[in-house]
Amino acid sequence: MIQGTASNVGKSLLVAGYCRLYARRGLKVTPFKAQNMALNSFVTPDGLELGRAQALQAYAACREPDIRMNPVLLKPEAHQRSQIVLMGKPLKTAAGSLYYKERNRLWDHVAESLDSLVGENDLLIAEGAGSPAEINLKKTEIVNMRVARYLNAPVLLAVDIDQGGSFAFLYGTLNLLEPEEQELIRGFLFNKFRGDVELLKPGLKMLEDLTGGRPTLGIIPMMGDLRLAQEDSVFIENHRIFGSGDTDIAVIHYPRMSNYDDMDALTLEEGVQVRFVSRPEELGCPDGILLPGSKSTREDLRWLRESGLADRILAMVNREGVSLGGICGGYQMMGRSLSDPRGIEGPPGSDEGLGLFPLDTVMEGEKRTVRAELVLPGGSEILRGYEIHMGRSTGEGDPLLRDPETGAGEGIVRENGRIWGTYLHGLFDDPPFRRRWLASLGWTASRPPLSLETARDRELDRLADVLEEHSDITAIDRIIGI
């Protein structure tokens, strides 16, 4: 198991990298995270919803995502509530105090998932959440030491050395654990290192002496150029600009933005810059604007109006000819109306949309989670993606995409592709739509097309190579028992 001294120390990518490393050695490997809190999610082949990080880790292990890899997913909404997704299906929406009342029920599914995965695999690599030393939560947590104790799993404790204070974080975390939990901590991983390792070594020896002989098992260099989806919300708060070039894409970062990894594939293209913006003055003069998904669409639509961004976007689209696209919640915002009569995502009520499409959306109790294969009208190249949404939309307009088998339309497009919306997450992952839209903005291709899947595989191999070079794999093998 890999646990961390805090959020955003890189646990998810470390698990992904070690999954790929051991899968390449011929082991049947599975990732696991008992409980994830994230607004980036993915759909399994059987139509169940799990955290995006576990989907990436599954692909790293050369496996299809399996709901048992992430039995509990918490999706924060407005008003300090979260939707609890249990075994891939929404269970309820609850505030924090009510969530803890479900702890035993949730743990039963965690334990059942662990039992079945352990029985089917050579190696399970579990990921913790936040820190195991949150002493106010220890009695109710189901994702850190409770998992490690249940499995009797050796734990590697990871720290982000780039943030400073790493020795104190490691020493303090260890000493806030119970004695039986401390026994499970077998070594440390210093992540995101840059500098001279020789200058670090005296501290490593002192840390080993202070912690009863626990070794440092990896000094992992900073990989700032790694092109793999980052799930933690802290990452997107600290990194607002991706890629570089003359073609400028502004992505609206509303408070409950979800599945922002839809934009990752845009930066596969040379000459494209993607910026996440939260204020009208940050918008500038982009070539295109994107409205991503949202976990609380009506709340984020109101924020869009109150911030002044809605008026500025509409002026740029209607008067200045800027291109605008919306995905999932962003697509819903672009319609005539948004209604939530049952209070599924917040207080019951309705709101006027941006009015760019003759589209009306009603929030319903059953979430739609499906994978999809669609084509551009008149085209034959398949676009693979997935849908995750509560709302059902009705309206008229030219379809953005079509089902190649039934001919049914999906999404809406206006003005020869300048204004469009869709429910399809992953729209940009394959080159056909991505390159067509970018070309409409004045962008010119300078190298062969690349799918996100191919790029992701290359990056996972690169990550595994780095972990293999900068970890004591012999010692880790011995700890694992292989």
C-alpha cells in the first residue's frame, strides 16, 4: 500500500507507475482505493462509475477498469454535501455527519471488493487518501490504515519533498499512528525531488535512525512534464496553464468543475495553449472557450452569471465570433433552461440557461453512465467516450455527433461548428474532432495525429522507467514477498 503525508503528494501516479512496472514483469496486478473524493470520474465497461485515477491505474496495470478497484466514490456538491457513489451507482447525497453513519455499510463493500481482488491477482497495490495521521478522523476512516490492517499490507509512506518539511511530515505522521499501524510502515518515498541527492543523504540516515531503521526506498525526481491525468483538485488550483502556442483555449473553471481531464488531449497538439480561468479579467482574447462538466450545474451557472463571466462569454460569442463548446454540464448551461424539481443537485428550482441552444434540461434521479462510440455526421472515424450525468435534455438542432448504427443524433452544433455542445466526455481524446475544431480556430497541424490512449501508454511506460531507476526495487520486492 502507498499512503501519503498529505493530499497531492503524488500517491495516485506512484500507484499507476508501480502498477505498470510490475505488470511489465508479468504479474497480474490490480490497483485499489477504498474511497475516493473526486469530481473526475470514469465509466467501466459495464456502465459503473469510479474515480478517474483508478481508471488510469487500471490501464497502467494493463487491465480494464473494474468497480471493485474503487468501491466508494464521493463527489462533492454545493452546500457541503457529497453524492455517495457505492459500487458504481449513486447511493444518496449527504452532508459529512450523515456520511459517517453509512461507514459500516460502506466498509462491507470495501472488504468484499478486497477479498475478491486479492483472490484473483498476483499483486494488489492499494492507495490511501490524504494522510493516515488525521487523528480527528481515524475512528471513522475506511481508506488508510483500516485497509492496511485488513490486508496486513506493508505500507510505503510518500511525501512531496518539493513542498518542504518532508522529514517532519514523515516523522510526525509515523508517530501519530498506533503502534500496530507503525509496524506496517516499511519505508519512505520522497517524491517530486529536484536537486543533489548527495545533499539529501545525511538527512535520510538521520530519518532512518529516528524511525527504528525504516529505509528510504525511493527518491523520485520531479516529472513536471508528465502528461497523465491529475485527479487531485489541488493540482488544478496550482496549475492553470497547460501547453503553449498561438492557439489559445480558455476553459471556464467554475467552483464545482468536473472531468476537467477532458481537456488533456488538446495539449497533445503542438501550438495549443489551454488556460483555466475564473474571472472575466483572466479571459483575455482566446480563440475558443470551453465550458466543462459540473457536479452542481445550476449553482455553477449562477456563479457564471454573478462573476460576470456569462455576460463576457456571450458578448465574445455573439458579437466577436469566438468559438464556444460545452461538455456535459457545460452543454446543459448553453440551453434555454435548467430545472431540478426534486432537488437532486441542490435546492429544488429552475434557472434560465445561456440561451445558445433550444435545449431544456431536467435533473432526474437516475444517473446515466454509459460508454459510447459515435461519429461526426458524414464521417466514419469512431470517437470513443462516455457519458456521466443526471439531467435529461430535450430540444432541437443539428446534431454534433451520430450513432453509427442507429443514426441517432447526439449534442447540438450551430454556425458550421463554431458553437457546439455534447454529453460525450473524451470528445478530444481521438484526433478527428479535436483537429477539426482546432483547425476552425486557425490552428495548423505540424505533426502526425496522436490519440490520448497512445500518448497515455507512452507516459505510463516513462513513469515506470523512472520509478524503476530511482526506487530500491530489490528491497520493495522483498517487502512485497516476490
